Amino acid sequence: MILLALLLIPLLAGALSLLLGKKGDWPRWICLVGLGIDLGLALWLWLSPSTASLEHEPWIAEIDWPWITPLGIRFHLALDGLSLLLVLLTAFLGIIAVLASWRGIQERLGFYHFNLMWVLAGVLGVFLSLDLFLFLLSWELMLIPMYFLISIFGHEARARAATKFFLFTQGGGLLLLVAILGLYFLHLWATGEASFDYFALRNTPMSPQSAMWLMLGFFAAFAVKLPALPFHTWLPDAHTEAPTAGSIILAGLLLKTGAYGLLRFTVPLFPEAAERFAPVALVLGAAGVLYGAFLAFAQRDLKRLVAYSSISHLGFVLLGVFSWNTLALQGAVVQILAHGLSAGALFFLVGSLKERTGTRDMEQMGGLWSALPRLAAFTLFFSMASMGLPGLGNFIGEFLVLAGVYQVQVAIAALTALGLVFITLYSLKGFQKPFYGALSQSRVFPDLSPYEILALSSLAGLTLWLGLYPQTVLNTAAPALRALQSIAGM
Amino acid sequence: MLLTDLILLSPLIVIAIFSVFTLLLLGFFRRPGVTLAIVITGLLFALLGALATSGLAPWNIVRLFLLDDITRFYMVLLILIGIVVIILQHQQRTEQPEELYLITSIAVLGALALVASNHFASFFLSLEILSISLYIMISYLYKERSLEAGFKYLILSGSSSAFLLFGIGVSYLATGTLDFSVIAQISPEMLSNPLWLGGIALTLVGIGFKLAVVPFHMWSPDIYEGASPPVAAFVATASKGAVLAFSLRYLLKLGLLNHPTLKTSLLIVAALSIIIGNLLALQQANIKRILAYSSIAHIGYLLIAITSGTSLAVESTTYYITSYIITMLIAFCVISVISRREEEDNLDSYRGMFWRHPWFAGALTISILSLASLPVTAGFIGKLYIVGAAFSASLWAPIVFIVIGSIIGLFYYLRVLFSLYGEPKEPRETTHIPKATALLTGLLVIALLWLGIYPNLFIDTIRSISE
């Protein structure tokens, strides 16, 4: 029941915001309260004694109701340590996103928050569904509201960017639909049972060839979202044009649904095919790390820089998933969380900077440290985090992934490690340009407001925690990862 | 025997009687409201007749008609469309609308007879009743555009009927019978007879015209644009739905799909319709033309499901047609309110509609989402069904076309959505929305969401009737 509540609360909060859209700040508070309850529920699940005592059975909570029975569709939600961490991240970043739009969004509040909440509901649905139909439904449910967030509340070139985002992800979604149906029919023909259930479909007997095709369908859909190298071109545009909260959700959560899909579905459903495909995926991951870092270094637009850095950071996740050993998987999970926090914070900061200076062009900024000391300090902190400074979350993630990849492919690990140099370069550039040098604008800017400081310090605190004591998170994810590994048998 | 025949045919007979009665009445007593009431009563009785006989075993009536549950399902659907369209017509406040209601109900009669027909004679006759009513309905506004549209439809439909008649003639020459049940028995051996195949191919060309599939699609956008929105809705839903339901029987019962070349050509037509329909829709700025081109693509998807020929074919087609009909009716309900004048069909008139009419824009949004097959609408499960049907028959290439077509389709569906929620170009006044239209739209939206979220009952029904 808690799982259902987790999903329903954002949906209801969104609908309520839409209805009360004209009444001042009501939608903001409704969303904050709704997400607060969601976060509370997730924390309660996390701290409950049964979570700590999980050994062999990774599932913390589950509901499994009949739904569209003639087609074998069930309303099957379940939560293990992996989902739990991602649900926590979703509720937390959701709150940050609401705070981030407090000042930037002043019109059409109801519609804005409706879309925000429904994206979050779709994301939660993705993290919780174990019925592939329900998963697909949630997967597509998050697209339309995200499209509206970008196309209506975004910046100048928003229409084109929103359409591009939608076409790429929906194209991936259609491949996913075809692949899911393919799996469904293979299972139907082999066993005579119509089912979209994860556990039932997991043991579908199939020829290596069809397994490969279906695996590629799943992989393509998730790789678009991640985004892995050849499918990444939608991301910089979408990020740049989206409103601040949109970018936070996009980078912090939507990209993570791709990573989650790879972890939960692609490899466990088709272990042999994934193993054969692993070298290609590893190369794509390493190429993503390097290429994203190169492009990030070449940007003038601060927001585009952060966007390209996401491609680079998520390359590590792809590497981690397709190395499929304990170290690499743990690293991927930490990287997912750490990148969610640091990219969310960086987009928050870039958004605040843009609100104050009116530009995102680094050439037009300079010497802002003296004008905006607090904002600058936070930017420094999160640039360091993104760079992978030891003691902060991203370091743990990247280190574990590299250690895991090293066991599988030494060359790839070495190549990727080289990428760390470029990551340092663009992170330093992204910080140095706006904040050092001669002061470019003589206007006086208001520094961070108390609620912005609150949001950013909580993000910073969590990043520190992940960096200094990742064991809490690793312990939570461990049973789930063990189960995934034993399913995949790799 | 005769009594059973009469009872089973009661939907057709009731509409015929009410139509004749209305026709006579209109000679000396004209009131739009009264005519509306009479026509709707007739349709409601017909609905009752169709519902009351459900569950009875398939029954042949003088060889012309075959009434089974699947036929009755489509009859119910078509009668409901008729009711919705006539109510919408009443809200349009056309001048002298009485005959329009009457002719619409006669068109419904033709559509009902078409889905029930089991014989080339009844097939041709009912198709002509439907088509001739449509010429009148399309040009009824008597404006330049609608006259042009009516004339175009007349000429193209006339030539397609010629194809059809010639095809029927050739088929008769080859088999010596017009009865589908007889043809079905001899069709395995006839499949190698080039004469018969030629005849069948010609009839399929005629059907292709009525369905507006590529390469017989030229007429459809002009009709949609020229006709008044309710009539365009009728063309999009009832006319195409009836012809599709008929082709389901025609293709499956006569075993035409067992012929590889016929099957392949149907799939090629479907693929062309999907790609070309979607591509042409990209260029349009007029919402009715967008819907017209998109409907070409949707018929393409449906043709793939029909052509799969597996046990899933009837079920998936029926689900998809139903969801498509509801979707189009919603769209045309909204269009009939917003575009009162011809120049208002342009997408610009819909800019920022959400901020003026949130509920109506919401309804149109849901309809567009369903066309784009996004959750939680019926279109989502419909697309699942179509791809599923293609899968069950291992039609790999068509699946690729479905995916490509759906991606192209997103471009223009998103454009419509973007205009609904975008910034209006100039401030526009809110339009008066008739209560009846609002109520209808609401009911249709509920139906669409019901089919999309909890269609158990519906799927069980169509599964039981399609066996």
C-alpha cells in the first residue's frame, strides 16, 4: 500500500495544483507537502527494521494486483534497495526542483506544477514497476509533462529542443514497446501463459538470436535516455532550453531511469546476449566519458557545459552496468546517486546565476566571486564534486566503477581514467571563467537567498555523506544487487 | 423463420421506417427540434434492437445478410456514432437542418447494412446507400468549399464504385455466385484462378478508395476540410469504420489472406499509407487536414492488424477501431465548437486554447495523446494490440513501418499540442460552448480513459464475440 501511496501522492498533488492554479503560491505548497510525505514514506521504509535485516529476498515491499487480466497485465509494484535509493533521490530532488522554481516561475503556476508532479510520478512508476506493461506506461507517462515543461516554460529555442527530446525518447520508447511485446509473445508461445510480469518473463526460453534483438531493443531505449554515445544529441539542447527545475529533473532523475532500466531489465532479462554485447557497451561507455568531457570543455554556455558533463558522468554508469561485477555495480549505483545530487545542484546554481546576471555565456561573466561569494562557494564545491575530488560522492562512484572495469577490460579502464583529466579541465574552466578575472558587470546582485542556501546545503551535505561514508548506501543496495547478479548468473 | 429474420434485422427495419416517416412528415411539418427527436428515437430503438439480440447464434437472412455478435457490436458502435453526429449537427445551427438529420440516419442505415452484408449484392447496395447519403451530407452547407468537397467525393466515389462493380462482375464470372458463404467454400481452389483474383483485386481497389488508403487517398483531406465538422466526423468514423468492419469479414472469411501476393500487396498498401499519410500530415496547418492525413496512417496500422490474419486480428482491429472512433469523435466535438467559420480551422485559432477553455483543450489533448498512442489513453493499448497482432503473425517489416510511422506522427501531434498550450498570437474571445456538446465530449473522454485504464470488460466482450 505504501508503494501505491508513493505513486498516487504526486499524481493527486499535480491534479490539485492544476485546479488551484490561480490561487497564489498554493501549487508550490501543495507540491512541497506532497513530496515531503513521499520522502517521509520512503525514509520510513528505509529505516524500518525489516530493510536492515534483508538477506536473500531483496524485496522490501510489494503489491501485486490483477489489472487488465485478459491481456495478462498486473498492477505489480515492488521495491528493493536499489529502487528505494532511487525513490529517495526522486522525492528529494523533486523538493529541490520546487524550490528552484520558486522565483523563476511566476506565471501558469498550476500547469507548471502539474507537469512537474506528473513527471515525478512517471519516474517513480519506472523505479517501482515490475510489470513490463506498467513499466512502459510509466516510461511514456513522464514524457508528455516533460515536453510541456521544456516547450512552454523553457528558454528561447524551446520548441525545437522539446520536440527533439520527445522524438528521441519516444523513438526509444517504441523500440521498448516492440521488444517487450516480442518477449511477451516468445513467453506466450513457449509456455502458453500471457504475462507481462518481470519474474515470469525472466525465464523465457529463446534462441540466442532473438535474445540479441530483444536485448538491443531494451538497450536502445535505455541508452537514449542515459544517454549513451550515439543517441546523446537531444540532451544538450533539452538541458539548455529547459527551465532550471526541468534541467534538475532531467539530469537528476530522467537520465537515471535509463540507468535503472539497464540494471533492472536489460542485463537480467537477457544475460547471455548482454554478455556478448558487453564489449560494445563498454566501448560506448568509455567513448561517452571522453567525448562528453571534450565537448564540455569546448562550450561557452555554462548550462551546455553541465549538460555535456552529464554525458561524460553517465558513461561511467554504462561501464559499471556492463562490467557486471560487484564493485562496478556498486560504483554505478553510487555514481547514479552522486551525479543526481551534483548535476542537480550545478543546474540549480547555473539557473540562479542566469536569473541574476541574465546570461549563461561564460565569456560575458567574470570576477563574480566578489559579487556573489556564497553562490561562488557552492559552485566551487559542486565543481569539485563533479571533478571527482576524494571525499565527495562522485569520487566513490567513479573509483569503484574503474576498479570494476579494470577486472574486466584493463584497456577500457585505462582509457576511461584518462577521461578524468579532461573532466578536471572543464570543471576548472567552468568555475574559473565566471568567478575569477575582472568583474564584468558592475551591477550589484543579490546573493543566495535563505531557501536557496537551504536547498544547496542539503545537496552538499548528502554529497559529502556519500563521499565520506558510502557504506549506508552500499548496504541498502547490496541485497538488490546480489539478487540481480544471481539472476543474471554472471 | 420469418419472425426471427425480422427481429434480427430490426435495427435496419426500424431506421428505415423512421426515415420514411420523417421524410413524409417533412413535407408539411418542419421543426428542427421535432425532427431531431424523431430521428434520435429511431436510432435509439435500433440500438435497443441490436442490443436485445446479442448473444444469439450467427444467422443468415435470405443469403444477403449474416448477423452475428461481431456484426451487432459494430452496429451498436455505428448507431452511437450516428446519435453523436446528429446531436453535434443540431448544435451547429445549420439553416434548414431537418433533412441533414434524416440523411445522416439513412447513412447509418447504409453503414449497418454494410457490416451485416454477406453477399455482393447487399454489399454494393448498402455501400451505395452510405455513399450517396455522404455526397449530400458533405455538400449540405452549400458553400463553395463544401460543394467542391461533395463533388470530389461524388466523382471519386463513383469511379471507385465502378471498379467495385466490375470486380464483382468478374468474380461472378469466375465463380458463378455472389454469396460469400458459397465463395468461402470454394475459395481455396479459386485462389489459383487468375480471373477470380483479378476480380477480387478490383473490389479491393474499390474498398481502398472508401478507406482512403494510399494510393487512393487524394480525396480525403478535401472532404474533411470542406464538410462541416460533424459530417467530417461521420466520414472519419462511421463510414471508414463500417468499411473496415466489412473488410474484416471479406478478407478473413473468403480466405483472401492465404494468397501470398494479395497479402503482400495489402501490407505494401498499409506501409505506404503509414509513411505517406504521416509525411503529408507534417506539412499541414489546418487541423482538419492534419486529422485527415493522420487517419490515412491509422487505417494503415489497422490494415496490418487485419492482414495478420491470426486469432488476434479481429480482436485487435475491433479494439483499435473503437478507440479510434472515440478519439476522432472527441476531436471533432472540439473542432465543431472552435471552428465556426472556415478560416478558423487553422492551428493558429487553437493557439493558447488551454488558457481560454481548459476543459475543452484538455479533451482535445487527450484525443491527440490517444492518436499518438501515449498512455493512459485507449490509443496506447491500441498500439500494443496492433504491434501484437503483427508479432503474432511474424510480420517483421510492417512492425518497422509502424515504429517509423509513429515517430513521424509525433511531429505533428506535438505541434497541435504545442499550439493548444502556447502563447496566443492575439487575445481571442472565449467561444460559447453548447452544453450538449460539452456533455458529449465529457462522456467520450470518460470512455476513452476507461478503455485506456481498465478495459477488462471491453476486452472480454470483444474477445468473446470475435471467436
